[in-house]
Amino acid sequence: MLDISNLSRRFGGPGSRIVLDRISLSLPPGSYVAVVGESGVGKSTLLNLVAGLDRPDQGRVVVDGIDLTTLDDEAMTRWRREHLGFVFQAFHVLPHLDLLANVALPLWLQGRRGREADAAAAAMLDAVGLGGRTHGWPAELSGGELQRVAIARALVHRPRLVLADEPTGNLDPARASGILALLREHVLSAGAIGILVTHSLEAAGTADRVLKLHADRLEPLS
Amino acid sequence: MKQGLAAVFIGGLLRRRAASALSVMAIALGVALGLAVHLINGAALAEFGRGIRTLAGEADLRLTGPASGFDDALYETVALHGSVADASPVVDIEAGVVGKDTALRLLGVDALRVGAVQPALMPRPGGDRADDAFAAFDPGGVFLSPALAAQLGLAEGDRLALTSSSGPIELTVIGRVPGAGGEAIAVVDIDVAQQRFGMAGRLSRVDLRLKPGASAEAAVRALAPLLPAGVVAITPEATVARAAGLSRAYRVNLTMLAVIALLCGGFLVFSTQALSIARRRAEFAFLRAIGLGRRRLAGWLLGEGAVLGLAGGVLGCALGLAFALAVLDWFGGDLGAGYFEGIAPGLELSPGPLIGFLALGVAAGVAGAWLPARRARAIAPAAALKAGAGDPLTVGSGARWSGPACLSLAVVACLCPPVAGIPLGGYVAVALLLAGGVLTLAPLAGVVAAACPRLPVAVGLARARLQAVPGQVVVAAAGVLASTALAIAMAVMVASFRDSVDRWLAKVLPAELYVRAAERNQAAHLTPTLQQRLADMPGVAAVDFLRYDRLILDPALGPVALIARTLPADGDELPLVGEHRVVDDPVWISEALVDLLGLAPGDALTVPLAGRGHRFTVAGVWRDYARQGGALVIPLERYRALTGDDLASNAALHLAPGVGVDEIAVAIAAAFPNGGLGIASPGEIRRRSLQIFDRSFAVTYLLEAAAVVIGLAGIAASFGAMAAARRREFGMLRHLGLTRRQIAAMIATEGGLTAASGALGGIFVGGAIALVLVEVVNRQSFHWSMDYRVPWPSLALFVVAIVALAALAAVLAGRLAMSDSAVRAVSEDW
Amino acid sequence: MRRRSWLLWLLLPWIAVAPVAATDYAPVTPGRALSLPADAGAHPAHRIEWWYVTGWLDDDDGASRGFQLTFFRLRTGIGEDRPGRFSPAQLISAHAAVSDPSVGHLLHAERRARASGALAGAAEGPMQAWIGDWRLADQADGGIVARASGERFAFDLRLQPRLPPTWNGEDGFSRKGPQAEHASYYYSLTGLVVSGWLTVDGRQRPVRGVAWLDHEWSSEYLPEGAVGWDWLGLNLDDGGALMAARIRRADGSALWRFGTLRTVDGEVRELDFDAISFEALRHWRSPRSGVRYPVSWRLGVDGTSLVLEPLMDDQELDGRASTGAIYWEGAVRALRDGRAVGRGYLELTGYGDALRLGSGGPGR
């Protein structure tokens, strides 16, 4: 269960630009929503606040009863390690790790290393369609394949919340739809909450609900 | 467009201020050291040459022989020779100053002759003797050069007591030698020098002015048959050149070290440029896409290197100049090595060396930028523009065979003979070892990384990165390798040298007490009477006497020391090296003579003694660290039989059991009051020798420190640039749940592993370079061997320290990566 | 007195300050019988000694030049107990000059050395003095060799004596002042017939002429108060010879006058103080030093008078840069009633107030 209430964030000190103004949102497990909005409206800021990578000026983010805004940096980092999956526009697959290692990275972070972690990562790679290439290198992959690796990495540790920030921004439309479908499929099958931030209505269309972000509210897009 | 591009490239250097500053500093350091060494030695040499020229005056030729002099009958023969216009006889001795622990250079000249050949040595009476026409002949008078007068604080009318075999000689200062300027010399009448300072019937040299039209070469040939064995005719220029040759090896060695420091600077430019280019890949791709040619792109990048080099060069020249001035002030012209004692050189600035070292700085900058620029040329715009492509940090790993090839070539270079007395092959080997070491860094880093555990995750990530991107290690660790290698090489060489010198001293100083007629004093000797009195001293069990002289074996070489001493037939009391045998008429030669004269045990050597050549057989080779120009030892009895000279310069006293060294020393001092005897225990001599040794190597510690600073700067610069380039990666890892601490640990591990690779390579390369320095460079430069010794504890400490410092430098440089802005960088637009 | 020019100046202060008592110089006393060749050579027991040759040289073109060669021997009293090769006990110096009107000034050279074997010395017995290749020596055949060279000149001359020596003073005991201790042994060889070679500025030519040789030795030379002297040695065309000299005080007055006249028939007469008079007729001022020299004289000898005219005015020897001495020493003609009657040498010393006594010396 994700509960966002009265979330506000401004940048650049007093009298500065207010990016988010008292935003509230509540999502049950199994939700898969898209957040759209104009460029610069604060989509990424919202994601960072939800991920605990940024601190709100006001408001709370509560996940499964834990108010993330009360956690210190260490605790927040540990929480992220356990419960969060990320998919980035630029993939951010580490070039110096092979595919299996990239996917297994979140498991390693939890101190799980060895056959069990490798097996989980391999299964995950298999699930995103890269089963035969566990020991391939990122440099050998296309953009779409890199994003598949990223999706595998985002889900390998069974997170409660998956945040995807323009996951298809760097992909051509043909590959994009495949990736979006894959993401949706895996988020839902893991029983996680998925939030897809995009400015593409097409991409947003793959979500169960589409919310449009304004500075002071999230409203369903009809 | 041009100006615009200048802003993109050169302006970019300003944006990367920290990295640029480090590169500039590194180059400046190398340039400064090189220039300073060059200027200091240049100044000393110039002053030394000027001194010799001043004293040689207008002489076209100089007849010179053993330090003990030659028969003065030669003077008349030569002065009347058809090719000689003027001849000036000179007695040149060192005389101890009574009551002071110093000796001064005392020249006996003929005031009626010296003016035509060496006007600078003309004595001028002063004070109340100014009008005395015969002051220059005054047997109780001495003339001081302005420098010596100032040094001793003496003026006309003051007394100066000098030591001699027959006791102290009281002289009165009756004038100056104004022409001698900065030379510290005292002048007396030649007759006084001969009769009162133990040179009766002998001359040290005759300076000649030739008749107009007579060539020096022809005169040398014409005079040669007239000269007794051991006396040669040489030009003053040759004397200067010989003196320069003696210290040349030392100078070249220092200059080479400075060049290696510059090389480290070049590596640093390479590191920062490689990283900066990797980081700006997309930028370049964009520029290429909008029409910038490959060649121009590479040109601009080389230009960046040149600008860094130029800035470093300018800064380095200024630093070097300041450094040179300071050092000349503090240490004198030989950086404390003792080659140019007694002169006070002034700095002479000519544009040549300044431009040269500036150019070296630029060259280092350009060379450092060369490979990265080539790399940038190869950027494919389309691929690089596509976001998300991996960073291309593979530069510098080179072909697999290139490292071993360099290392093998280094072995070959070591086998080359010296060129003009300079161990060129040795230096080439050093360069090849460094290059080979750098080229072997990538596989080495792989080995180091593989030795690391996979957990904790920070270590695992660092290990994975090192294994996957060894090029990064090369870039960052090249500087560490170079500086570690340099530091270790110097440390091992100095330790080997010091250790060898120490053991050598123990071998050459077997007695309990040493007595010198006077400190470095040729004028004073132990006469047979004194020798007997020493031997008869209660508590003295035995005395070995030594007679020193300096001979000229070959006009092309400097003077060679002759040591006549009591010695067992097998020469066992000498620090012998290699094969030796028992022969009739033995002579034991120092290692320098093996190299300079090409002699080996069993060979014949003709030694000029008392004006006649005598044939000796080389019985063995001994190690001599005291006389770079070479030394030979013959038995004292043989020397006395051949020369009739029964004086001694030195005595080594073996004491009766139970007799204290101090008590005998006191007894001797009391028994020979005013005798000018110097008394020293082996411990004292050893302490003083090692003190001089340490002083002359002080400058190498400076170079080592500089190299280490440069190496660490390399790590810091590399990681600074890398951290900037990897901000998004760090940001993503933070997303995934790595704590700041873990990221810091990861960077530190990478830095430590990188430094460890560099240091490991540096240990091997440095050890090899030390071997080259010991076996090739020193042997060929200074003609002496030494035993290889590795100062393990201090080296281990050094390596641990450099790895820790490198990790710290990496973390500090990567601090940026742990900021929140890095987190946001993940979703920054490209 | 004579010449000795710079060397005497060099000597003056030394004579004044040196510890005379310390050195046992041989005295000059009347009544000692001098004879040649025994006294032609050196007398090393005396403090100072010189051999002084002056003369005129004519070449095949009819041009006349003057020449001068002097050897000095000086006993310093230093280091006589140390018999080394470089003992400064005896110093030898030499001075040579050529006076050539076509050059317009003197060409001169000097050498100094300590007596030492073949390099420099003055032997006892027949005259033999040398420094390097400079030489003034009696030959076995009775002739004399005079050889010297400088930067721009060289001469190698043979002097043939025709007349017996002229013993100046009382049989060679020549007083230099009112006190008997200021005296020297002094004889002259006059009317020497000269032949040989002269080189000036690279051109060598055969020359003939007439010369004069003085040999003088002493231990106590100049009286106190003397500042300079004028000396003349004149070979008369008729075969006679005249030596006249005066020693001057600072105010220009004569402290002592002495001379010797040898007549054509060989009669030798000592000229005393009152028998000689000097009267300057013309002065010449040196453009170099500004010193004014009386270069033309009327010389009165026993009532007769001679006019002396220089070969050229500029025969100043400016040794300020080397020896420190500056004086005039040159060839002169003697005229009687406007008719040339002889040729000789005139020496004028002590005219420059720059007679910096003692400024000369080995150290200069």
C-alpha cells in the first residue's frame, strides 16, 4: 500500500519555485499507474520523493505503514535496497558487469551472493527473454535489450514498488511497446505497485490508470 | 569558428580546473627540477672553468705531473724551447692553516715570470709594503686573493701560520692577488714554496705561452720527448673538460632523474586527458557530427596538452629558477656532492636552457595527450551520440606483446657500452622498463583484482570494474607505477651504495687510529724522524705508513691517485673484487682504472715514479669509492726503493692490547704540538664519510618525494575525472540501495587496487631499474661496483603508505559522487 | 750616473728601506786595480751592476737610428742561504730600445728574471749577461755580441773595440757625490765599431755604426737629495770620447758633476765638478705624459762648448704602465760651431714629477 499525502517540494530556497504543492495519492498493491505531465512539471521530483532519494518540504510518503520521510539516510537506503525497483530512461546497466551480475546486483546488495542469487538472476534474465546470454556484456546489447536487463534488475529482488522513469524514452516505438508490455507483465506478476512516469500518452496507455500531474494535484486523465 | 573551438577545447581546460591544475603542477615539477639541476651545475661548471681559466691566464699549454711535483730542471729546458715564448713555473700545494681544520691552496710563483702567462696570479704588495720592490720575494711574506683574505679575515700586516713538515711556518700578509678574484688562493715566492714547504727542487707545473704561430698540438709533440715519465703537456681547456668530465656523470644522472619526473608529469597529462576525453565523448561526437574533421579534433586535443605543457613549463621555469637560486645559496654548485668545493658560483641565465626546458614541458603535455587524441579521432559519431553507450576507457592497454617486448629490449640496452662516458644504454633501459611496466599494468591489474573477494559488494563492484576495464587502471596507475618505480629504484640504489660504502670503509680502515701529516696537506709529511717517533710511542703496537701522490698515467685522463702502503703479497687488506693473484712487482688498481685503461689482473702497467716509468703487473682490482678518477696501490717498500722518497702522508696505528684509542690520541697530540697532525679514529672517519654521502644524496630524496607527489596527484586527478564521468553510475547505485559509505568504499577499493597494481608494477620495475642503476649506470658513470641491497622494511612501509594515500586521494576526488546531485544525475538529460 | 733609469728608481726605495746591515755588500773603495777581462764580467758581491750599450746605426740608405741595450744585475740580499734554482738572490733585468725617426718614437722592450742557469744570468770573468735569447757577451775573438728583440724590433750586433778601456774617475773609482761612500767602479769602452742586423717592423737590414759600452758596479750609489740625473756619452768623430754627467737636486741644481774626456791621441782626463757646465737650449713637452724635457743642450767642457741636438725630439720612454718609470733616453748629435763633431746618447731622468720612486719593481 502506497500512501502519498500533502507532498510538497520547492527548489532554490524561500520564495523559489514550487514544483509540487500538496500532492496526494493512494495506491493498493497490484496497482500499475502511469503519471504524465508537461515537461518540467515535476514528474521526476515526484519519483525521487517516493524513492526517498529526495526529502519533501512537507507531506508524507507511507509504504506498507512505514513513513519514508521519517527514515534517516541509512535506513532509507536499506529500505530502497529491499523494497524498490528502478527502471531508468538511460538503462544504467553497468558496463563492467556482465548481464547476470547486473541483474544480480540488488541481491548482492542484500548480501545474497552465490548460487541462489545467480539462479534467481538467471531466471529473471530468462523471463525478460535474455536467457541465453547470462554472461554477455552490456556493450553487446541493443537499447531494447539493455532495458530488458534493467527490468530484470528492477524485479529480481521482488520489490514492493517499481518506479520507471521514461523507460522507453531512448527506444524506438517498435521496441518500446514490447518493453512496456514486459514491464507491466512483470510488475503485476510480482504483485508490486508500478508507477510509470512518462510524457508519452502511448506509453501511458499501457497502465491501468493514467494520472496527469499538475503542480498541485494528480488528476485522472479521461 | 576558430575562436569558438578554442573556447570549447582550451576553455574546457579551465572548466576542469582541478585536473588541469594537477597536470600543470606535475609538468612544472619535472621542468623545475630539470632546469634547476641544469642551472646549478651549469653555474658551478662555469665558475669552475672560469677559475681554471683565470688561474691559467694566457697560458696556451700546461706541463703537469704528479702532485708531489717533478724535477725543476725541466723548467729551464722548456723555457728555452724554440716554440715557447714565456714559461711560468708554479708550485701548487695545499697547506694546512695552523689552528684551523682547513687547508688552503698555496701557489708558489715567480713574480718575474707569472705576469706574462698568468697575470691573474701576479702578487701586489700592499699596506706598508706597497712601495717595496722586492716584497714579492719576501721569504716571510704571503699574498692572499681577495676571496681568501675575506674567508680568513686577514688584512695586510696580519700573520698567517701554515703547517709544514718542519713545523708551523709563520708568514705575514704583505699584499693581495687582485687578479685571482673569486679563487681562494695564497701566493708566495716560488723559492719560498720550494724551500720551506717541502718542494725543494720540484715544480707542480709550468704554464707556457707559445710563440706566435706555434700551434699547441705541434708544441705538445715537440715537447713530449723532453718530458720525464709522468709529466704531460695539456691545454687549459683540457683541464676544464677533465674537471667537467669528472662531475658529468653526476650531472647527467640528476638530469635523467628530472626527466623521469617530467615523464611522470606526462603520464599525468595522459591520465587526465584520457579521462576528460572519455567524458566528453558525446560532445566530440556532436562536434564531429556538425562537421569538425577527425584531424582537427585530434589537433585541438593535442593543443590542450600543449597548453597544459606550456603552462607547466612556464611555471616550472620560474620554480626551477627560484629553486636554483635557493640551492646555490644553501648548498653550493654541486648540490652538496663535493665536486666543486671552494667556489661560489653565480647563476648565469641564457635563453637556451629556458627555452629547452619550456619545450620539454610542452613536449610532455603533447605526448601525454597523444594517445587520448588518437582515441578521440576514432570516435564514431553515431554510436557515441547514442545515449547509454559504455565509456570507452580502454585506452593505453596496448598490444599484449608490447609490455614484454619493452622489458626484453631493456635487457638488451643494458648490455650496450657507455657512449662518451655516459651510460646511454642504461638510461634507455630505464625508459624501456618504465614503458614496459606501464604496458604490463592492465594484466597486472587483472591479477590484483582477481585476488580480491567478491563480497562485500563494494569490493566486488570495484573488482569487477578493474577486471572489466583494465584501461582505467593503466590510466590512473601509470603515474603511480612511474613514481613508485623511481622512488624504489633510488631507494634501493642509495641503500646499496650506502651499505657498500659502509662495508668498504670498514675494510679500508682496519687500524684503531689514523694520523695524517695534515688535513689534505701536500706540504706537510711525516718525515722519517716523525715516523720513528710515532712507532716508538708507548702503547703503539705497529704502524703502517702510507704515501699518497697523484700521477698522470694518460694525458686524456685526470690525475690518478697513487697509494704506497705496507701490504701483504696477496693484497688481502684491500677491498678486492674478482680474481686476484700473487705476482712480482704487483700493483692493485681500482675499478675505475679497469674501465678507463681496460686493464685486467695479469696485465702490465707502467707507472711513472720520480720521472721514470716502472713496469708493474696488475695483481688485482679493488673497490674504491673515494677516488672516481682511479687509484692504484703499490707496496711502500717498492715505492721507497724506486723513488728514494721516505716521507709518509698517513699512518695507521695498531694499538697494543688494552690501550685506549682516546688516550693514545691525546698522547700523540701532546707529543707533536703544532705538528699539524690530524688524528682520527675509523669511527670518526666513517661518520664523516657517511655524512658527506648522505648530503650528496639529499637531492635524490627530493626527487623521490616529487615523484610520489606526482604519482598521488595522478591518482587524485584520475579519480576526480572518473568520478565526474561516473556520476550517473554512482547515482544509479544509490537508487539500487548502496549507501554513501558503500560507494566510498567502492571508490577507495578501486583506488587502492589501482594503486596496488601501480605499486606492484613499480616494485618490480623499480627493482629492475635499481639493478640497472647499480650494475650499469653507476658502473659506467663512476666506475665502481656495489652490492645490491633492498631496504625491505622501508620499502614495504612506503608501498603501504602509497596505496593508502592513493585510496584516500581517490575517495577525496570521488567525494562528488556521494553527493545528492549524483543521485539526480541519473535522470539528467543527456 | 746613468741610466739605470727605471731600475734605479726601483732601487732607490729599496736602498732606503732594505736592511742593509743584514747583507754584506762589497764596498767600493779607491785604489783597487781594475783589469779586463777579469772585471768585464759580474761582481756578484756588489749590490748593483750594469752593462750599458748605446750607439748609432746607419743603414745602406743612409738613414741613422739609435739603439740601446742594458743588462742589470741586482743582489737582493734575499734567500742567499737557499741555493735553489729559483733563489731570488741575484736578479737580472735588461732593457732594449731602438730610436727610429721614421717611427717617430722609441721602440722598446724589457725583460726581468732571477739569475738561473741558462735562463738568465751574469757571469764572472769575461762579460756575459743574458736573459732568454737576449745577450751581451764578450767573444773569444775580442768582439762583443749584443742581441735583443721586442715586439716591433730586433737587433743582432757585433761590437768591435778599437781602443783600450777608459777608466772613469780615479782609475775606475767614480764618485757620485760629496761623500766618498757614494761611488762606483766604472769604465767605458768607447768608439766601438758596430756591424750587424737591425729589424724594424719586420724589415731586416744590415747596419754599421759606432757604439759605447759602460760597465759600472756599486753597493752605495746615489747620495741623499738626488732626484734625477743627466748623462751624456759621446763618441767624437775624431776618435775621442766625452762622458759628462750631473746629479740633480729637487730644485734643479747640481748636487754633483763628473765626466771623462778622452782625446784623439788617447789621453784620458777626469773632469771635475767645475770643469763641466750644462745649459738647456730647447725643451720638448711630451704629448703623452706632459713632462717637459730639455732635449737640446749647450755643454761646456773646460771652456769649450758643444751643442747637443737629438736625433728626434720624442725619445721619451714612457714606462708608467709597466715599470712605472718615465724618462728620456735618446740618440744625440754634437755640434761645434754648427759643425757635427760626434754622435752619442743622452739620458734625462727625474723630470716628470711622476717619478714615483719605487713604483717600479718586480711586482709591477
